[in-house]
Amino acid sequence: MGSIADDLRRWVPVLLATWRGLRREVRRGPRPPPDALLPEELREVAAAVQRLSLGLTRDRELAGARYLDDDRLLGAYLLFYWPVSYLQARGVLSELPGRPRSALDLGSGPGPVAFASLDAGAAEVLAADRSARALAAARRLATGAGEPLSTREWDPQRRAGLAGFAGGRRFDLITMGHLVNELFQGEGAAERRAALLEEALGLLAPGGSLVVIEPALRDTSRALLEVRDLLVARGVTVRAPCLFRGACPALVRPTDWCHAERPVEVPRLVEEIGRRAGLRKEAVKMSYLVLAAPGEGLSEPPAGRVFRIVSEPLPSKGRLRYMGCGPEGRMGLALQEKDVTERNRAFERLLRGDVVEVTATEPRGDGIRLSAESDVRVVAAAGRPVPRRSDP
């Protein structure tokens, strides 16, 4: 992920300059470094990051609150969660079948997903959020980086309709990063969230994609899968990560959920803040959906017996096992160490998110067992588009 890591590193001085512009006190003395925090700055940011982490991923008290209107929390978001959201978005946008030209980022905050879309090839992006302060920070970032970003205030809780908001425009790409889980809490939330996504789908140009990225927590992931099932039942096509149209098998058992993971090379600044705040980022994790524009027919998955790997490696005595999900449902895939051959050795190196084809299997327990005669082929590596067979 070197090129994406390089793209992110160039944002660090711009993020730091924008963060320092948010601080109300005037510092006297030598000018601080453009790519690192002073000790007292690090303490301040780490404390605010801890507060954000508690409120967004643990007790969830900040979910849906206007936390980006607080300069300290907005600043902490810029220096820690902005880079993480940027990496999440780049990891999902790499699965699109083509580069988008025009993009709309709903619930943009200070624009990590919007700028990820620009760096992924979009020519123009409109960032929309209810926080005027977050949008102002996004504009400062755009000015500092020389990026073509436009902004507009938008409150999904009080919207008069996205069609009117967009003024008849159509977009190749619409993104929602960490937005849906903070909307419409309580009874009927899934239906209201699905309605918002359907409304957004109506703004896509032919061939366009709606990308929804959510936290990789069990509850938020399962909530997204509930919305997915509502949309699939209404004929919406899922480009990724699913390989089939049916109901999500991860919802069968309450202990299951589905999320993606990408190896990550974070900037030193993010690493230092995370260490001070007690949050390590060895990988970027997220739940996501890539939905196709209305009217696009369902494409069949690649030929053969295919699965997307939806777990980390699950080693046990004498064998290696993963959970896979595909047209047959969610099941375990296992290979005994004694049966490893050149034909199936790729099984030992699979990553969460890889799409793999297997042959010569037999039912075993809650899944299938591969043999020495099995072939294992990676059809699409994690973060790459899956080749599809078009409908007849």
C-alpha cells in the first residue's frame, strides 16, 4: 500500500497546520515543526483522542452528537481519525470498477473521504456536512493542499430531500463515511437508514457507486448488514464485498459480523498519538458496502467454487482454518498441514478480504475440508475489484 501511504504522508503538514489554526491560544517562542507535535501538543491531542474513542467506540455517547463543533475534538479528529478514515476510504475505493469523475461525500466532516476520492482519481468532489466548523476545516485543508473541493451544509436529520439538495446533479460516486450508524437511533432505524441510502442511490449516474463505510464494531457492522438485506430485498445490487444477492449469513448467529481489514503503514504522527492515547493501529478495519446505481443488473461471481475470506487465520493443532463467505453461504474452510502441496500452498497466505477459488473439497463439520488434491487460487486480492460474469 506504498502509494496510498505516500499520499497520506503528504497530508500530515497540512493537517497539522489546520489543527494549529483551530487552537485559540497564541504560542510564543520558536515555530513548531511542520510534521510533528511538541510534547505539550501531543498530550493535548492524545487526551482528546481518548475522549473521542470512548464516545464513538465504547460507551457511544458521542454517536450522533455534534462533536465536530468542539474545536478540541475536531482537532483530535484531524490528527488521528482523519488519516484512519482516509486509509479506510482508499482501501474501499480501490475496489471500484473504474475511476469516478464527480463525487458527493455525505456526512463529510473535515473531508477525509472526500480527499481520498480526489486522490483516487475523482476530478471534483462536493463535501456535505451539518458542521460548519468541520466544513471550514475541510476548506482550509483544500487550500493548503491545492485540492478542488467544494462544500455545502447538509443535515440528514432535517433534510428536505437529497434530490433537491443536489439540484438535479448526478454523481459517479457517493460516499458516506461513518455516518449511517450515527443516524436514526431506536425502533425503525434500519428502515430509515435504508431509505436514506435509496435516496442517495437515486443521485448516481449510470454505472456509479454508493460507498458506505462504518466502524468494524459488532453492533455497527450488524446494523449495516440489516440495512444491506433490506436494500437487497428491494433489488439493489451489491458490488462489494458480497459475492451473491441473498440474505447475509452473518446475521444468522448473533455473535457473527462482517468487517474488512487492510495492512496499514500509518504516518509517524498518527503512531505517536495512538501510542500516547493507548490506541494501536496495526491494521485498518471497517465494515463497508459498495452499492450499484439503480437499474444495474446483477453480475455473477467468478466461475468455480469461490469464497471471500472473512476472518483472520484460525490455526489449530495440525491444520489451518478460515471463515469464508460466498454463494453457498458462510462456512469454515480448513486444510490439514499434512495435505499442503504446491497446488494449495496459497491457502497458507490468505488475508481477510481475499476472494479465493477452491477445488476438490469435502464436507466437514460446519464447512469444507481441502485435500492434497485441492487447487487454491486467489481470484482477487483484498482491496481489488472482483472479476464478474455479466448477466446473459
